Amino acid sequence: MPNTKSAIRRVRRVKSQTQVNKIRKSKYKNAVKQIELLIKSKEKDKAKKYFPKFQSILMQVAKKGSVSKKTAARKISKISKRI
């Protein structure tokens, strides 16, 4: 239990930040799953069309710090090699 006034406020802030991070991470994971699905289903043209949006989503999430920038860059690189 937080004892000080600032610790109480911090707990409230962390709770809302956790929710935002969950939303961002799920957005990231959904984008990865979507492009994996397109690649596995042999729909390369659809995957190529979706790739810029995929890249944008990953970099937005990385920019906010929910996922490491290097992790996002690595995912983008591996996917681009497969397309």
C-alpha cells in the first residue's frame, strides 16, 4: 500500500499507463499476426500493400516505448525479407 500522497498518485497514474500499454501492445501483436497470415496464405500482393501500414504501426508503438525500437526494427526487417 502506498503511504505518501505522491505514491498514491503514482499508483493511479501507473494503472492508466498500464491500460494504454496493453492497448498498444495488442495493436502491435495484431499487426504482426495479420502480416504473418497474409504471408502464409501466399497473398504476397496483399502483404506488400499492408506492409507500409504494418511498418507504421510498429514504429508508432516503438516510439511511445511500449516495445523497444530495436525489437520493432528487427520485426520489420525480418518481415520485409520474407515478402
